Amino acid sequence: MALSIVPRVEDREVRGFRLAALSLCIVIAAGCASGTSPEVEAGPDGTPDPVLVEGRSVYSDRCSSCHGASGGGTRNGPRLSGGRLLQAYPDPGDAVAVVSEGRDRMPAFGGLLTAGEIHAVLRYINEVL
């Protein structure tokens, strides 16, 4: 039996299907990764600040749907990244009040988040985003 060096039509079709499937997986993975909030970097001791890690979790769960995963804003909520929150609310008490009581289209989270969670998410926004 002689081996043919010319690929069969079925082999080309299978390779084409595999290439298309791989391309689709890469596109889906890239789309999923783009919707995550920035990670908290490790500090001098080699571990991330636990308050900032908690803040990231709160931000991802409660804030990112309106303000965007990286805090860049959406049509439903303003930009918070790049120091924007500190510019709007230089007094930390004012930022706490907005998160706790809500304002305009921003819902109140005071009954949903603890004071520690509010503190953590505000630190995350100001220090990471």
C-alpha cells in the first residue's frame, strides 16, 4: 500500500473545521477577559492588600455593570477611573454618602453593603482604577 503525500479532502475539511473552532474559542476567551475588573497588585510583602481585594470583589459584583469593568463609565454610569471619583468627591464622607444613599440614577447600597465593604470599594476605585 502506497502512502499519498496529497492530503485527502476530508483531512482538509477537518483541519479547516478545527482552525475555525480554535479561532472561535480565542475570540470568546478574549471577550470574556475584557470584562474583568483590574487585579490588585501585590504589595511590598508579596501579597495583595486584602481590603483592595475585597473592594475589587464588591466593585465587580455591584458597580461594574453601570460604571464598566475598568471604571471607564457606560451610558448607565459615569467614569470613575483615573482619579475621577476623588475629583468629584474630595471629601471621602461625600463619596460614602453617594454609595450609601444613592444620588440621581445611582441606587443606594447602604442596606446592601457593610461600612467595611463601602470603604473597600472606594479604596479600590481610588487606588486601582
